[in-house]
Amino acid sequence: MLNLRQAYRQSDEHLPLILFCTVAILTLSILGIVFFSPLSVLGILIAIFFFVLTIVSPLSALTFLAVYLPLEPFLLKWIPDDIYLYARFFSEALIYLIFAVALIRLVLSGERLRTTPLTFPFVLFLVVLGASAIINLVDPTIALFGIRSIVRFILVFFAVIMLRPSKEYIRRLTIILFAVVAMEAGIGLMQAVSGSSLDSFLLPSDTRVFGEFQLTEGTVQFWDPGSRIFATLGRYDRLGTFLGFFLIIGVGFLYEKYIRRERKELWALFLLGIPALALTYSRSAWFGFVLGALFIAIWLKRDRKVMIGLGIVGAIIAGYLVYSGLVVSRLIDVPQQTIVERFFEAFSYERWQGEYYGVGRLYWIVQTVTTVVPASPLFGWGPGTYGGGAAILFHNTKVYDQLGLPFGVYATEGYIDNNWFSLWGETGTLGIFFFLWMYAAIFWYAIRFGRTTSDGFTRALAFGFAGAMIAVALNAFLATYFEVRTLAVYLWMYAGFIAVLGEQEKLV
């Protein structure tokens, strides 16, 4: 119970400090308004607030970050140009701040950073990144941004390791994020019902630039308005992968007896989430969710009902492909395409022919293997040079020009829509080997932990996360999702949660 008398005494003791801080803040605010715009002052005050919050309670800052990220693309739309630069990089700066505070706390406590399955391969991956930049004489600015694009989100993992959140914190945050997923799914379903009327309102801002650099490309609605939902995440594929990630974790919980009381809430989540996932029209999200869920049901839980159901569905799909092959071969991405057509288009010969000759994903898979990697097999071409966000940010065409290749998908965008192969091209065989080592290490850790723990929550989370990693692996084969914060932050954050829970239970 709060002791008001004691609180009053403590406040009285610190009255001079409180008055000083109040006067200082007011003075700085007045000076700021005089010399800068009111919005700039507001931005500074918000920055100070989160700086203090992170120092006092870094886990609270992490909670805010996790809830804020799905809303960020929509919220940035309303930020004026004079403070947009700061707002655009607010979430990334918060990641660095949380990491720095966690590291300082660890150093001051005199403890050592606990070894994790990621630590050793991550260090080796960093070494390869640096060596690749030096060997290839990559411009330092480009190299720094190239390293940043992939490493910044992995820092979330190590921040979690150093902060060591409790199981109760992880449980509560997971519940909160399930609620966010339900909210995003609900907004998406409202989009589907309203048609195109909500699209223009929810779409992110147009292209924003800072000098010669493009801060955001905006979202070009190349799909029919009202045909694909995206909620507040800006793009249909980002909503799809976000929903898929947490729905797979939800599948892990459905198999646990301890959540019988909460099973109704979970089924409600799926009742909203799965239709919304379907209406994103994101095939990478669809197939990722199916693979992740099947991995949990069949490989980890040996669910016979799911096996039988999969066999029946697989037979139906195979039968359709065999007897309607001519129809499938003519399916392409056209306006007013149905969900069924969208699904079977993935198996269309015409689709894959277009993917290659139209300089799409298939073309870059072939060129990476046959041209890009053989030309620099061990250390690659250097960070920020091929297929990722840094290459398009700086319009870095050097590697493409040297190898006689077009500039990314459709010869214009710089991206190759394949994070695994962009990393392979930039960091070489050594770099992709150590990155795969990191990924596989935490994946098998989650499975081993789930099989050894006797706690229902940790087992559900471990198995659900392992299934989600299957989905992310597929997603990253079809886009640069290791560089997208609405997926990558949650991937490495939950990887940290699994490692922390495993260390706390000392079972692995």
C-alpha cells in the first residue's frame, strides 16, 4: 500500500531538485519556441521523455517499441516535413538507446554477457562484414549503412539478453501483441468491407527526401484499390507477414492444455487473423503461415488429424494442378484476381517465365548463383552493394554495372526481393554461412528448449517461435524481410525471449 506520508516527506526532501528541473525544462521550452518551431520543441520534449523512460525502465521502452512499430507507417503520414527526419528514425534510435542502456547496466553490475547460441556466429558475421567492406574498398558511408540494415535489429536480441526480462513480462507482452494483431486484423477486415474508401486514409505518406537521400519511398498502390488489405502497416505483404508471425506463435499455444481457459480468446484471434491474412493476398505470408503451422502440428506435435487433413487438401490441390494445368498456366497477376487464382498463380508456368524474363525474383536467384557469387565467392562484394536497402538508398549500381546486370528487380529498384541471396552476394559464402549458423542455432535451441521444459507457457512459446522462424525463412526468400522492422524486430526480440527463458530454467 502506498504510504502517502512517506511519499510527501521524500518529495519535500527533493523539492529543490524538482523545482530546478521544472524551471530548467520551462526555460529550455521557452528558448526553444523562440529560436525553433513549436513542433521542434515538442519533438525535443518527446525525445527527452523517452530518453528518461529508457534509462529508468528499458523494458517499458521495449514494450512501447513493440506496440508502436505496426502503427508507425500510418502515424508518420501525419508528421510535418520539418520534424519528419527525426520521427522517421525515432524507432531505430530507440533500439540503439535500449541496447546502450542495457549494456551500461550490465557493465555497471560487473556481470559478463551470457553466452548464447547466437553470440559466436554473430561475432564472426560482424568480422566478415568488416573484412568484406575493406577488401572491396566499399565507400565507408555505404558500408556503414549496409551493415546497419541487417545488424540494427539483431541488437534487439542482445538487449533482451542483457535485460533478462521475467517470464511474466514476456507473457504479458505476448498477450498485448496478440491484442495488437487482433486490432490490425480488425482494421484490415474493415478495409475489405468498405472497399477503397479506407485505402487512401491508411496509405503511408508520399515519398519523403532529405537532401539527396530518400527517407521513405511511400507506398505505390500497384494493386487495385480495395482489393488487398494492409491496415496501418502500409503494405499488404507487411501486414501479412506480421499477422502470420504471431498467428503461428498462437498455434503453439493452441496445443497447450494450460491455456484452456484462454482458448476462446485464442480462437477469436484466429477468427479475425486468418481471414485478414487471406485478404492481404500476400502469398509469401500465406505459404509461410501454412509451413510454420504444419511444422508445429506435424513435426513437433505429431497431430494425426492435421496429417489426414493435409493429405486430403494436398490431393485436391494436386488433382487440380494435374487436370487443369492449361488453366493454371494462364493465370497471371491481373486486376480483380480472386484468392483462389492468386494461390494457383504461384504454380503457373507463365508466372515463372515472367519472373525470369521480366527480371523478377527467379532471374535474380539464377544470376546470384551463376554470376554474382562466383565473381567474389568468399567475402562477396561488400555491405551495401547488392540487393538490399543500402544499395537502393545510395543508388549504388557499381556491382550491377561491373557484372553487366540490370539494377535490381524490373531493372529499376535495386532490390532483388531475396534477403538470403542479397546477403550471399554482399557477404559471400563466409557471410551467409555465419548468418545461417545464427539462424539455425536459435531455431534448434527453441526446439530443444520446448522439448525439455515442463512449463506450458515456455513450451508453447518455444514451439510457436520455431514455427514462426520457418515462416520468416520463407518470407526472406521472397523479399528483404530481415531489413523490415515490422517483422525483423519481433524475430530477434522473441529469439532473445527464448534464450532468456532457457537460461532462467537452466534446461538447455
